[in-house]
Amino acid sequence: MKTYIIIVAILVLGLVSCKQNNTAVAEATETSNESETISDMSIYNLPSTWTNQNGKDIQLKDLKGDVLVMVMIYTTCKAACPRLVADMRNIEKRLPESTSGKVKMIFVSIDPETDTPERLKVFAQENFMDQEPWTFLRSTEENTREFAAVLAVKYKEISPMDFSHSNIISVFNDAGELVFQQEGLGVNSDATIQNIEKAVSEM
Amino acid sequence: MLKKTYILLCMAFLLQLTAFGQVTTNMVHIRGGSYIPLYGRDSSMVEVDDFLMDKLPVTNRQYVDFVKQYPEWQRSKVKGLFADQMYLRNWKNDTLLEDTEHLKSPITYVSWFAASKYCECQGKRLPTVDEWEYVAMADEELADARVKKTYNEKILSWYEAPKTSTYEVGRNPENFWGVKDLHDLVWEWTSDFNSILITGESRKDVDKDSSLFCGSAAVGVTDLMNYAAFMRYAFRGSITARYSIKNLGFRCVQDVPVE
């Protein structure tokens, strides 16, 4: 009898590796049926878990309900990231009153090894962004690669402290669907702001 | 009684192994090392650890089994976020290939998300660009055959040949490592394909990879070696993860278990 239990246990353990994904998907669809369904093109289909600058674990779908403005950076970056941070700051500053409380500005680290939650916290404080609407997120290397794939952001580690990466600011509507991308550094953000306003007005 | 238990235990393990893609038999051990890839600058050696690699590209038959087991990856059910309209385009329906396709041909028309998930479900993963290129430097005799004229000519002649994705897998001789068909049938997904920064958009980026497409690497090459690799890097740089393409398949790798 014991033998059987052991065997069954081993078999079950072996199955767990991929079944997990199945259950994750099943859960996702269940919960989505309860509220609203998650659309086909929504980033809320991604089951990955992320940690914010306060050490709190979240899933992307926890961000649901707001318009998201996202950019991928790493905090030790000396060249482009400060300018991307400035671009994000300028976009936020120029958003009209009507969007207040309905937009989240999110930085996603491409260097999860260096960018621990503590490191992100310090970076947020240094940039006076340790409050709403700003959020800093990091996850595993795999999840980060996957998220970059969704955003069509490209990045490569050049050395332990240096990455080369695309400079893309992405706007998602409240359903988590990508509605606009601003490419490049220090470019005119008019279209980005228009798209954020539009996404908010359609909420 | 004890003996019986052991036998049963062994059987249970074996069953698992077969259930999870015959982990060892269809994979070969790749001894790690270092090399300078195409985009490398003079001093930038890339280190590759030991790993196991599928001997063959994943076939249509294997992928049919996969979508039967994981229906969320069937053509009619897959999320648009994870695959474009071309996904499994050469299938009749959710679980059947078109009559013109062969079960032993490499699976193509699969997105990066689908390929990643397939490998994950076998307890494996996609190879990195560095790992893939490391194994692909080999011909039948040498681990690094890139300096040989015949090696490059062979690859380039394949790049010119049409419809190679309909061939059956395993038609080529084993390379130095015992791996087949890296160059001759289909192009293959890599886990970090989106680390190649040579698309139009990347011109506006902090582009430290300029050696990849500035004259020194591509146009001014002294041999054909870089040209074949350049095509692969350029291809990877031009695609996004949702794309499902006629001549793009994949194979999986696995870390060597720590003992």
C-alpha cells in the first residue's frame, strides 16, 4: 500500500512541472469570467509575478482598471535611462487634470539581478517618484524577456553593468491592450499624451 | 518486498522519463566553452556552460501531441497576444495537419511564445542565441568549423534553396556534437532573440551593437563566415515574438542537472 502511495506521489510530482501552467490558465479564465473577460491581446494574460519597489508581489492583472504607461530601464544606466525617466516625468506632468488617478506610470527593470526591490526603492526616492502614480517593477530574467517580447523591446547585456536596449514608451488601455508606442529618446510626446487621454476617456 | 518496491519505483521513474520527452535519449551533451560570436568585439569572448540539446528540431508530430495535451495552444484557441494570424497556418484544423504536410517535418508557423511554452512543458527551455550559435559553429569534424570554406558554402547554399521546411528531420549527418539539422531545414527560435538590436527602431537607441551592421562586420568581411551568421542575426533582429513564420521552427535545450 505504502509502495503505491510513493509511486503515485512520484508520478504526480513529475507531472507538476507543466500542469502548473494549466491550472494557472484555468484560474485566470475563471477569475476573468467572474469580473470581465481578459481580451485576447491583453497583457493581463501574462501570469508572471512582479515585485515592486516596496517589496510587494503583484501580477500584471492587479494593475487592471487604469491606463498604463510603461518603459523598460535599468537603474545603473548612465546614458539613455535618465533621459527616459525625464521623458516619463514630462509626460506625467503634461497630463490633464481629467486623467488624474486613472493613469499608472510604470518602470520595468531589464536588470533584475542588480535592480532588487531595495535598489528600485532608492532609485524611486532619488527621482522623487516613490509615490503615486509611479511604480517600479522587477521579475525573473525569464519573465522580463517575455515581457520585452510582448512590448517588442529589445535588450542585451553588454557587461554586468551595461545594457543596450530599445527606448520605447508603451501605452496600455484599461483592458491591458497596447494602444500606442513612442520610440526614441527626447522625442515629442504629444501623440503619447493624446493616446493616454483617449484611453482614459474610453474607460 | 523491498526489492519489489524498488522495481516499482524504477518503473515509475522510467514512465516519467518517457512522459516527458525522453529527456536523455533524444538529447546530446554539449560541452561548454568560449568563443567570439559574430557581433563580438576583439576581446568579447562569450562563455557557454555545459548543456543538453535536442538532437533534432521539434517535429509536426511532436507538436500535434503538444496541442492535444495543451488545448490552449491550438490554432483556434491561442491568444492573439501570443501568436499572430499565421500560427499553424498549414494545419487543417486544431489537431490535424494539411494533407500536404509530413509528420516528420519540423514544426513551423509557431510563435516564440508557443515554442517557449512547448519546451517548458517538456521540462526544457529554448537555447540562447549564444548557445545556439556555439553548437552551430560545428561541422561533422570540428567544433568550430567557421574558418572552413566548405562549412560556409554549405550553409549559404541552403539559405538559397527553397522549401526546405518540408523535408523530414534527421536527413543531415550529425555534427561534431551529434546534433542534426541546425542549418539545413528551418531557422530556429532562440530564447533571447530579442537581444539583437539591428532593426530600424534601434537606430534611435543606445546602440552598442553597431559593430553588427557597420561595415566592419558585414560588408567588409574577409571570408563568408560572417555573412551566413549575419543573415541569422539580421533575421532575429527583424522578428517579434508573435510572428509565426513558414521557415522558422525550434528545438529545446536543458541545463545539465547538478549532481
